[in-house]
Amino acid sequence: MSGRAVAARLALALFVTGAAIGASVIAAEPVQVYQAMINKYPAPALAEVQGREYKFLIDPAQTKPKVEDAFADIWKQVTAAAESRGFKIEEKKKS
């Protein structure tokens, strides 16, 4: 064999050996932090969602002057709109 052929075979052997070692090193690497957190705390299935929170802006000029009356009126509108769309509204118990 010529010197070039020997060098080419040696280079190929080193490449294959290096690739095999590299593959075993990659398999032995620790799990990334984000992947460990996903594994530890998986996302809940959609059926497990217990509630949602919605926010909206209110124009004070369009409400009643007294805060209590304005809130009661807005809450009545929100619950009516939610119920008409099939959402269940549960009010927090007053303590």
C-alpha cells in the first residue's frame, strides 16, 4: 500500500473511532435543566384546568357614580355574558 492509502485508512479509522466515542459521550451527557423541569413538572392536560382569569378595561365615564353600584352593574353584565356563552361562574365566598 502506498503512504497515502495508509494515511487515508488511518484517518478513516480515527474518524470512525472518534464518532463512536463522541456518540457515547453525547448519550452520557446530563439532561438539560429545562428538560429536567419538564420531566419533573409535566404540563396538565386541558381537562385538568381549574379556572381562567380575564382582565378588561372599564371606562369610568360609562359607569354609575358610586363604586359599589358600578361594580355590581359590571359584575351583572360579566356574569350574564359568561353564562350566555356557556361559562360557569363561581363567586368566592365572603368571609
